[in-house]
Amino acid sequence: MARAMDNICENILKIDRLKKSFGKYSVLTDVSYSLRKGEIAAIIGPNGAGKSTFFNLITGYHHVDGGTVHFLGREITNWPRHRIARAGISRAFQVSNIYARLTTFENVRQAILAQEKRTLDIFTPAHRLAEKNTLELIDLTGLMPNRKHLAGILSQGDKKKLELALALAGKPELLLLDEPTAGMSSEETQETMELVKRLNREIGLSILFTEHDISVIFGYAHKLSVLYQGMVIAEGTPEEVRKNEEAQQCYLGEEV
Amino acid sequence: MKNKYLFPVALFLLAIALPYIVPEFWVHVLTEILIMGLFAASFNMVFGYMGQLTFGHAAYYGVGAYTTGLLMVKANVPLLLCLPLSMLSAGLCAAVLGYFCVKLRGIYFAILTMAFGQLVYYIIFQWYSFTGGDNGLQGIVPPAFLGKAANPYYFFTLIVVAIGMIALWIISESPFGYTMRAIRDNAERTEFIGINVQRYMHLNFIIAAMFAGLAGALWGPFNRSVAPDLCNWQHSGMPVFMTVMGGPFNFLGPLIGSAIYTMLMAFVTSFTEYWPMVSGIIIILVVLLLPGGLLGLLEDKFPFLRRKDDSEKGAEE
């Protein structure tokens, strides 16, 4: 019994024959995928391969046309977005998706208040709540110098950091990062990915990310999948995928 | 910290002093300013804080006014009890109608709120046996302890409106209030941090309607009557005008807007019947020249008026 449970829980995310089309245009034809608990996995593929759509289906942004999504042994296919977030999947968006007219501090506090289920409180002044946790997370993500600025005026790199902070505030078990380092300088990229790695090591956070930067993928991912024309065509350790001919032709070949 | 309470406290003291200085006609105008100010502030919970334009807010104001009117005329219920009951009936009405409205956003939200507002208007307009139809309800007399003069009812209104405004202020500064700002800025992201956006919008819509109902409840005894026009779409436009004039990004903006609008109307109508034309010109000027309303302009010119952000205090430690 205990073993059976282990087997179910070992895969934090299990996706079976996922399909999605927009009108006549089929984006994902048949994607099966699984992610083990505590793993850092990357998905690559040329533009339009369906990476973002894949994330959008997992997090409930788009309606799944066919197939199933299991998270921690529970089926979450087509759950409403907020329920999937509550269940433990956070995501950071490719194009930063933040609260432009709130300060950095207020952005992060909002996400933390949501996680702490305090957002129905209509009596306590918000500035008395969640201050410690908010500052901790701001410090962790390297946003301390920007905490008082309106999020709308932050640099692209800082917006991406804030994006990550909002995702982390939900205390997720699975973190989906859609091109987390796009728009960042090479130092910022390094800092961000080191943070991701640290979270993975220290609290066992499972991470699934898409990325164009090959050095980031080979430096941080345990597992790499190649998405091409709506299907996973190659999967394995980054080294294995590098040697895979089909994958090279479809994607890696372009870069070499 | 203390600085941000200076302006509202000064306003309140001014509101206490004014009736002893100005003639009785202007005390009536002041009473109207307060009632419409609370109405506009409740509207701004949806407009300024949640980022949706409701064009049917008068329905809830009217439901509040009729609840108090009917209870007082037909059942002799004391006014003090009518006030919470009016909030309740307006809130219930918003719970039903708002359920559908919050499924939409932007112009569609505005149109559906307006359509529901007109629905309420026509029901009240047609239901002669219950609401008096287009005759309205007459003989809504304030309780004896408020007498017949203008001042006592003004002070009663001042207290109720002050309590209402403080309650709205507390809500706007609460985690719920910040969740409204979050939904206004980025509803999509708010879903992904785990918030059921529709449900929160619905709740805020109900809260806003309850305070509109409270404002409406104060109107009947002030005017000694209520009429279906209180629910009509023209009346829904008034908090929109007032809020845009005063400044939707300031908590007190709608109240200031109500003061400007109501005083101008009282002043202009004393010598010409073309008030709608005058108000139209003013609106055009405000929208073109002062996109942040009057308070927005003052804050730009005098930065010390700007509300210091609460988060700064937290971040400095």
C-alpha cells in the first residue's frame, strides 16, 4: 500500500495525451509528459511549438480539448485557474504579468495575502499584515532596492524577478516558469537560476521551465524535452537530447 | 502617518461649522452634498477600486430610498431601523443582479449594469399598488427628534455619512480593498495567485450597493418623498460625473466631486434653467484638462497632499 502511494506521488505532474486546437489550427496534437517530484525539467522547442500553450493548459488558462492533467495524484483537468493555483501550481509568465499601479511591495504582499487566505478580511488595514513574509520574499528575489517603486516603471529584468516573486508567494509545490530569464542581463540570469536551483535543493520545489538560452538549460535542467509541432519528440537528460538526431534537426540544429 | 487624516478631519470640522454660517437654503444643499457624496463614494468602490464602470448604481440607491420610504409610510418603522434594512435590501438586490454583471468586463459590464438599473426603474415605475408608480411616495417625514428645521436633519445625515465613509475607507485599505486594486490592475494575474476574481467582484458589487442603499435611505426623509426617477439611468450618471470631477483615484474624490457638482447646480439653477448644458460643458473641460479630477490636480501641484503610501512605512523598517 505504502509503495503504491509512493508510485503515485512520485510523479508530481502527469499529463496524458493532451490535445488543444484553436479553430482549425492544432497546437498540441498529443502530448504525454510526466515530472518527478523534486525535479528541474526544461522544455524547448522552436517558436510556435506549443510551449506556452502547454503551460496554459496545465494552469487552466486555456480549456483542455482532450487528455488529462494529474497533479499530486489528483486530476485537475480544466479546473478554474484560482483553484489550480491554490492546489499548488504557480506560474511566472513569459511577458511579465504584474500589478503596474501597485508598488513592488504591494505586488508581493497581495500574492502573500492571497496565499495566507486573508483577502476576504475587510477590517484589518492591509499595511499591518504579512509585512515580514513580504520583505523576506522581496529580499530573496533581489528586489529590495525597488520595493517602493511602482511595478509599472521597473526594468524588464526586475519585472521578471517580480514575476518570480509573485509565483513563489503562493508557496507552490510545482513552479512553472515560462522563459524566466528573458529580458535579463547575464548576471541577473545567473542570480535567478541560482535562486531557482537553491529552492529546488532546499525545499524540494519541482520546477518546469521553458527557455531559449541553451546554457541555462544545460546548466540547470535535470531533464529536457523537445516539443515540436505539438508533440514531444525527444526526452532525456540534456546530454542525451543533445545526441538525439531528430531533436538536433528540429531545434538544436538551428543553434549550432 | 497622521498627515493623511488632516484633510478629512478638516473637512469634517468644516461640515460641522458651516450650517451655523450659511443660510438655510445652503444647509439643504449641504445635506444633498453629503448624501450624493456617499452615493458617489460607494460607486467609486466599483469604478476607482475595482476598475469597472457601473452605469446602474442608482438602482441600489433607489431600492434603499424606497425601502426606507415604504417602511416609514406604510409600517411606521423608525428611521434608525430603516437605514440598515435599506442597506440589506439594496445588498440583496445587488447579490442577484450583480451575479450576472460580474461575469462581464468593461463596456459589457457597464451596459448590463445599466440594463438591470432600468429594469429596477421600470418595476418601481409600474408597480402602482406597492410603490405608487410614477407618483412616488409622499409624506416621508423625519422622526420627531429631528424636528422640522434644516439643521438637525443635516447633522443626522452628517453622522450617518461619516460612519459610512469611514466604513468604506476601512474596506478600501483592507486586504479585500487591495485585492480590488489588484483585480483592477490585472484580473488575470489575480486568478493565478489563487483568487476567485468573479466572487470577489461580486462581493464588492454587493458592498458598494449596500452603501448606495444607505445613501438612498437618507434621501426620502430629507426630500419628504421618493420618486422612481431616483433609479433612472440619468441618476446613475450623477456619481459618474461627481467621481470624474473630484478624482476617482482619491478616496475623498467622489465626495469633493459631489460638493462641486451639487453646489454648482444649486447656484446655476437659481438664475438659468440650462443647468444640463452648463454641467455638460464642465464635464468636457474636466475630462479634457483634469484626467485625475480636482484632487488629482491638487496632488500634482501640492505633493504634500499626496497620501504617503502605507507600504513605504513597512518597507523602511
